[in-house]
Amino acid sequence: MMKHIVLLFLTLCFLNNVQAQQPSDKIVGSWFNEDKTNKIEIYKDGETYSCKIGWLAKLESNPNFHPKDKNNPNPELRNRNILGMDIITGLKYSGEKWVNGTIYTPKRGIYADCEVELLSNGRLKIIVSKSGFTKTQIWTRK
């Protein structure tokens, strides 16, 4: 009997912990970018959320393809691999969306502000802002 009570208590504690984390962690997982050329892995990093490139479509046809960050404004980083690179860092959950992030675009070597919103259809809306210019992308869960 005592064994069942302990098991029930542990189960309830686990479920309570999962529910407490759930709203802010809903973006964690694998996502395809808008044109499905990259798979992005979103993960929790302490109190913030980050995104890294987990797959590149170009690798399907050319497994020896290892693109480098050749457009990075820092010459010391131009030889690092794009695969596995963090492209979004510092996102904080505001209760409605994830804000105050920084996005890096290796294709152009540009850093910008970003925020993420989980839409009702389960897709992610990525809003990128720099110098008064705003661009929006929609990512889909893998």
C-alpha cells in the first residue's frame, strides 16, 4: 500500500513539474524553416531558448558538403561549420511569446533582433527586425 502511495505521489510531482514548464517549452523541438532547406533545433538554455541548425537539405544530394560561415563579420569565425551553429540565442518567454532574441543569418553574415510566436495552427512565426526593417517567416514542426 505504502509503495502505491509513494508511486502516486512521485507521478503527481512529475506531472505538476511538466505542466509548470509546458507553456514556455512548447517551442522546443525540431522545425523546418520556411523553404524547408534547414531543420532548426530549438532548445532551452538555462532561462532562455536558443536555436541551432540541425540539418541542411544540401547534404541530401552532397554528403561531403560542409558549408562554412564565410560571411561572418568576424574573420576568426569564417571557417566554422554552419551545421550545428546557433542561429538564435537569448529568447525569453514573456507569457505570450518569446522575445529579446538575437538571430544570425549565415547566408548574409547579419545579426538582428528577433521574437518568436507560437501560432494557433502549431506553426512558429519568426519576426526579425533590424534598422526599422522587419521580416517574418513561418516555420513548421518537423
